[in-house]
Amino acid sequence: MVVHMTASTMEMVEDWKKQVIEQGGPLEIEVAKPIKDVTADILVRSFFGSSYLEGRDVFEMQVELLQLLARLRVQNTIIPGYRYVKNTTAALTNVFYWKEAIYCM
């Protein structure tokens, strides 16, 4: 696993060196995405023996699945009194409940 970590990290550092050479001096680099990519690359190389670029679809689907599960979890959470909070979603929810109550009468 150390071999995979070293290879992935060295690729990232080499990309950063190329960016610095192209700019010709000091450079600000956003590191959040490259660090995420390197972490995923290390995992993919360790478990599947391929690079992150080949397994990118799997990670994208996993992120999408996690987002859907989180959204589902939030939607099914009941917070007492939340429907009385004044925001557009709560206001529309109140209208829905009032219409439902009127039609039931």
C-alpha cells in the first residue's frame, strides 16, 4: 500500500511542479480536489489494481448514492413545529396541510 501511496502522491506533486514551471514562479494551488483525487487513487490502486481515472465512475456513483441517502434521511426526519417556520418550503407545506384539512371536512 505504501508503494501505491508514494506513486499517487508523486504524480500529484509532479503536476504541481509543472504548474509552477508554466507560471514561472510562486503559485497558489487549490488542494482540496487534488487531495481527494489522490486519496481515491490510492484506494483504487490498492483494492482494484487500476488508477483512479479508470475507477472514477464508481466513485461518482458512490457520491451520488450518498447524497440521495442523505436527502432521503433529511426528508423523513420529523421535527416538531418545523412546519410553522416561516420559509418558502415550510410556507408551502402549511398551505398543503390547510388544503388537505379543508378537503377532509
